Amino acid sequence: MTYNSLGFIAFFAVFLIIYLLMPNVKLRQVVILTGNLIFYKLAGSFRLLAILLTTSVIVYAVSRCIEHIYAGYDEEKTGHTPKEQAAIFASYKKKSKKYLVAGIVLIVGMLFVVKIGKLLNISSILIPVGISYYTFSSIGYLLDIYWKKAKCEHNFLKLLLCMTYFPHIVQGPIGRYDKLLKQFDALPAFNYERVCFGLQRMVWGYFKKIVVADRIALYTSTIFGAPAEYAGAEIGLAVILCAVELYADFSGCMDIVCGAAQTMGMTLDENFKRPFLSKSAAEFWRRWHITLGTWFKDYIYMPIAMSPRFMKFAVNIRKKHGNRAGQIVSSAIPLAIVWLLTGLWHGTGSDYIVWGCYWGVLIILGTVLASEFKEINTKLKIDVKSFGFGLFQMIRTFLIFCGGRMLTVTGSLSGFIMLVKGLFSEHRLWIFFDGSLYTYGLDQKNFMVVIFGILLMWAVDILQEKMNIRETLAKQPLVFRWLIYYSGIVFVLIYGMYGSAYDAASFVYGGF
């Protein structure tokens, strides 16, 4: 059961009605937990649910063990100087580390088995829904408790409530359990405006997914399914549309789940912030899959960059080779590790490893050579604040993203090489004039719908940089407001890709 299936819509409608009728927080929590377990069972099986429950028990047990050890420190530190307290804390931290390591090894071990099983195409390997996402959230929760940045949850059912929360378990956003726990303790009563805003965002998400992304997929799957048969403009257009497809698919899912959470009075972390308006590779990844980038920054990049050994190493480099060399080492090495792990998180194949290196090199070079780029712009007398230069930067960043997408879209590096060869072997521009373009899975009318959808998403992204569209609409006259709402719903119903002959596609990022 995917978020864009009729089964989910029916499930969510019944769930929401029951939830909104609950008179207090405790009963709302019970309804959500029950809904989580039903959703996960419908999306998988009892065996997969058992794996998720096992992970929950591990996280709960390890977090309580760490808390129990630190309780001794809280008692012993009284009456000691700050320096003595630091030494005492270090000893307790060392004791708790073995539980942390054991917990992480067990949790990551399950993820590793799944990833390797997928790589080797072992049919007997069970693949729990959303394992990559709840694994990262679970590790972050344990690390926060280990670093004493968050409090341990004593109620197992409330922790399970966070871990299984159905709007974010399939493909994120990667949530912080301490933030979610606070929200679950204060679930608000029914609010008309909040529920309307949530449903509006869900409709917008369905527009992106089933009107735009799934329609584009009919063309891109044709081209990428047999890349050796196509070339030039056919591949070039497929690459550009595939980038838009991925954005509409993934951000559409985030709109659906964030909207669903909002109807319950919950706020999930935003995962997108108009990424195609980015002017650099680094900015792009601050706007795309934001929670993944934040997770890697908090739990990989910063621990490496701020570790005493690494800082000592960077200082030695600075002393021997100058401040510039020290600064380069300080940022380049942690970034390289982060992007290698990011590639492995997306997939264990060589294509995703190269993809991680591709983005890592681009971001490292952008960071290291920032002063040189600034100097070049000054010498060339380029107005970096002008609209034209900003537009050039956005187009450049989009094409960089398209290049990265080419590395993985066929599922292998040999497929990527085939795409590159085909792209430059011949132009085939005639497809735009002789009508053959409309024979690759999308006819002319459907292409017009795609173009309309892309323009609408682009316009909404630009407006969202300046205003909150839903709040602005809510202030408009009743007739105008509901005309917009009904038009959106009707458009999705008419132009959505579904029906007896259509097999609803799963969200792309649900496979990572």
C-alpha cells in the first residue's frame, strides 16, 4: 500500500475521522499507534512488522541502558569541580559506549543485510518498508542520548509510536524522535484551518506525483529501458524530464505525508526548499532531501571535524603547509567521507558509489576554490547579483543534477556510458518536428499536461520563496478560494495516472 494508492486514501480517510473524534491526547496516541501498525501490515507483512518491532526493542533497551549508566554520573558529579566532573563524565561515557556500539551494530547490521541482499538479488531477503529511514532516525536518537542532547523515553509504546509513525516511515523525512515525542505529548484537538491546510498540501502532493511524475515516467521508462535504441534529443529530453520526475515524485510524497501529519496537528521536518532555484551544488543539497543532509552533518561530518585527533591532524597540516592547506583538509576529508556514505546509503552498486564521489568532488571543489571563483568573477567584471548571472547559475546547477541522475537512472555504470555515447552520437532533432516524439509513451496531449504541470510547479516554487501560498489563499474571498480548491481536486481526478489499466508506481525514494 503506497501513499498514492486508493487503499491508502481509504485507510487515511477512516483513520482521520476516528482520530479527529478522539476527545483527549491519550486516545489520539492510541489511534495513531494502531493506525501505524495497520499501515505497516498493509504495506508489508507480519514478518516485516516483526523486524520493525525487533528494532524498536533494541533501540529502547540500548537507550535505557545508556541512561542507567549516566544516572551514576549525575549522582557522583555533585561536589566536584568542572574539571573533575569532565573526567568523571568521560569514564561514564566510556562505559555507555559499549551499549551504543552494540546497538548501532545490530541496527546497521539489519540494514547491511538488506542492502547486500538487494545487490545480490537474493529473493529470500526480507526488505522492511522504510528500513533506511527508521535506521537513521534510530541511530540519531541513540547518539543524542549518548551525547546527553536528548532525554531517554521510558514508555516503550510512545517510542514505538515515533518509530512507526506512518507518514514518515516509508521514505522520510528523517525525523528526530525527541522532537516527535514532544509533539505526541501535546496532540491538539480538531482545528478546521489546520485540517484544511493539511488536506490542501496532500492534494498538491498528489498533483506532483500522479499528474506530473507518473506521466513523465511513461516517456523516461521507455528511453531508459532500452538506452541503446535511442540517441541525441531523445536521451537529452529524457534526462531533463527524469530530473523533474524525481523532484515531482519525491517532493510530492513529502507534501502528502507532511499534509497528512498536519491534519493530526503534527509538524514534520521539511525535506525540500525549492532545490531547482539553487545556484550551486552545495546550496542544492541544502534544499534537496534536507533531513538526510542534516543527519549526515550532525552525526558524521561534525563528529569527524570536531574530533580531537582530526583537529590535531588539521593543526599539524596548517603548521607545515599554511592556513589554506589546513582549511582544505578540515573541510575536504569530512565531506569526502559524508558523500561516500551518502552514495552507499542510496545503493551499494558501483553507480551509486561513483554518484557519491561525483557530488562530493563538486561540493569540495566549490568549497575549496570559492575565493578563486570570486576573483575570476571580479576580473571578468561579472555582476554576481544580476538576474542573468543568477539564472545562469540555476541552469548550471540543474544540469549538474541531471549529470548525477544519468549515473544511476539505468541501474549501472555501463548504462550511463551508453547514455553518454547515445547523447553525443547524433542529434535527432527531427523528433520535435515530425511527430515521432509522441510515439515513445506519451502522446501530444499528455506532453501538454506535462508542460503545464512543470510550469505550474515552477511558478509555485517562485511564489513560495516570497509568501506562504496556503495562508495567502485562506485570506481570499470564499468563492474565489473554493474555486481554486475544487479546480485543483478536479484536475487531479481527471488527469491523474490511474485506472484499471494503470499500475500505480511506488515512490522512487521508497526503494532506498
